[in-house]
Amino acid sequence: MERVKIFRPASFSTAEIRRIAAAADSDYTIIYTRPTELKFVDFGLERMVQVADDTAAAMVYADHFNGEDPAPVIDYQAGSLRDDFDFGGVQMYRTAVLKAAVAGMEKEYEFAGLYDLRLRASRIGKLFHINEYLYYELDSDKRDSGEKIFDYVNPRNRAVQVEMEKVCTEHLKAVGGYLKPVFRDVDLTEGEFEFEASVVIPCKNRVCTIGAAISSALGQNTDFKYNVIVVDDNSADGTVEVIKSFLGDERLIYIAQDKSYHAIGGNWNAALHHPKCGRFALQLDSDDLYSDENTVQKFVDAFREQNCAMVVGTYKITDFELNTIPPGVIDHKEWTPDNGRNNALRINGLGAPRGFYTPLLRKLNFPTTKYGEDYAVGLRVSREYRIGRIYDVMYYCRRWDDNSDHGLDIDKVNANNLYKDRLRTIELAARIRMNSK
């Protein structure tokens, strides 16, 4: 018997995966997912087989080269539920696992067959990362990281996303992590608050944008008292001077952090635990703007009408001059009342702008990190409580060279993805534990 046979799927449909499984007659089956030429380094294929033999893994994958550039990938874990998890082009399955996984496929998918295979294989055995550079391929997607992160919410990909959600939901049911649409009620009258809402703006070195953000926050029309809490984390570029220029407005609260480590999550915690924080804490990033003067009112109305612990709105991607740029409006229509919190374990974010019920967030707190802190809190809230949605554009997300996710190198992209997968792993474990009780 051959040790390895390589297949290049014509599509990622269930039918194509079935065809490959039926034709597989070697110990291992490689599904090569790229349209480009595949070339192994000397003895690279033999090394993959050796590691697969030694680990008895269900599937192995490896670091590689994109052209001449190193393309490392990350370790797979229980929370690596993103359908766009990057294995590289080479996925080498143990053929017995491939056939067993396919035998259990009862539903037909046009786009999600390979995703279904991967999740099924992960329930049979380990998906093992070989952190050695074993082959060459060429990635034709030359966009930077700041563009790629929005692919999963591009309306043109909606049919694909619907299938991916179905596959992930079935996987969560199989591993015990699925949550039924039953929620804990939240008492929105808890505690005494001088202000009904606070707009929270964490910032560091945003001299070019912080003034516009503060003006946007202070220019709101509401039927209740609100304030604006700006938390500066040791800016050294003139940001503090801009913030102080607004202190004539008594609604502005300025928090200057000490020199210890805070990151965005820590800055949020400082605002939430400030005695003048409002009943609802509403996000405004220092790069961005509210779409009009009614955003704060819409937030609070949504909390009251939907009786929820968190509200997520809709935003528009723009350039620095507020011209719309692709993919335009991001409304996260994939969030549904019955399955949103399950699908949240698959997608890479919950949307923006976000609002939080302060008494609950003072118990949960943000993780002290500068990336993924909002996603972590959203997952945690959704485990037990409703998350409300607003589908009007409330927010302009301005893309420019200083965005935190713009033009990242591969190591930083990997670090970010590894962290979000870790958040999902933690949350999935908590949900499985909660269901077991």
C-alpha cells in the first residue's frame, strides 16, 4: 500500500470530500487546498508521515513557505473553531480517520464539506502542528491583515457563512458545548447611578483622532444624564493636551493611568469602576466616530427594550475622511437570538459599537490585554445573558495606518489568532462544564 496520496479538491463541498474518501487507498491522504504548485522540501513529505506515525494524529499540518517567505502556522486547540483557521495548503489525514469522518456525514454542504471534515476529525483524534518548514506554496491573497479580518462578515459570503454556522453548531452539540436559547434575566434597575450612561474612550497616542472622538461623544442628544470617560494610558504624543482642552465640559471625566501595565482591557476596567461610571458603559474607540447625535440614546433604548446585558450595534468601514470603503456596512446578521451565542464561538468578533450593563461588567471585568478584550467579554456575557442588537449604522470605523490591526506581520497575526482561539477554548470548556451540571 502507498503511504500517501495527494488530492486537489475541485471544491470544498461534501460531495467532493466523499469522492476523495472513496478514492483514498493509502495510509495517509493529503488534501491540498491551494490552487498553486506544491513542492516539498527534501524529505519533507517523509517527515510528515514520520510524525503522523509517531503521534497517531488524526491529521497533521506544518509550517511552510509562501514563495520564499516563511509562513508559520499555529497550534490547533479545542477553541480553534474558526472555519478560516490556517493550516496551510497541506492537510494530511490518516485515511482511516478520513473515511470514518465521512461515513458520519449526513448533511450535504456546497461550501462547508472540508470544514465539516476537519471538525469531525478533531473529535476522533488530534490535529497536530509540525512546527517545521516542510513545503512551498504560493498564497495569491496579497491583502494586508487589516483587510482580511472582515472577510467573514462580507455580505457576498453570506451563503458560505450560513453553512459554516450549521456545521459548527452540530460540532458544539457533539462535544457538549451547545447552548439552548435560554437566558438569565438581568435587573436593569440594580444599584444607584448618577448617570444613566457613560461613553468610554480608552486611548494611547491618538493625537490625530482623539479630539474628533471626544467631540462625537459629547455631541449626543439624550433624555437622561450621560458623561464621557476618557482613559489615557500614558500617551506621549500630545494626546493628553487635546483631552485636557475639553475639561471645560463638566461631562468629561479624564482618567490618567499610572505607569503599570493596563492595555485596553485595563483601561476599560478603570472606567467601569470609576464612581461616576453610568449604568450603561458604551464603547467609542479613539480612532472612530458615532454616526450621529442619537447613538447614545439608541443604546440605552435597546437595553431597556430588549432587557439584555450587552448591546452590539452596526458600523460602517470608512477611510479617514469618512468615505465608505469595502466591505462597507458590517451588521453581523449572523447573530440570531436562538443561535448567536453558539455562532460566536466560530466568528472572530461580535461587532461594534458595544454597550455593557455596568453592574454585571464590574463583576466580570475585562481581561488585561490590548487585543481581543471585547470578544472575551462578549463570549462570557453570552454564556448566560442576552446580547441585544441594533442594525442601524451607529458608528464609523475609520481605517488608517495606525489602526491596531493594520499591516501586521505574520507573527503578530498568529499571536492574535492564537489568543482568540485560547479565549474560545476557555469559553467552550466553561460551557461544556455548565451543561454537564
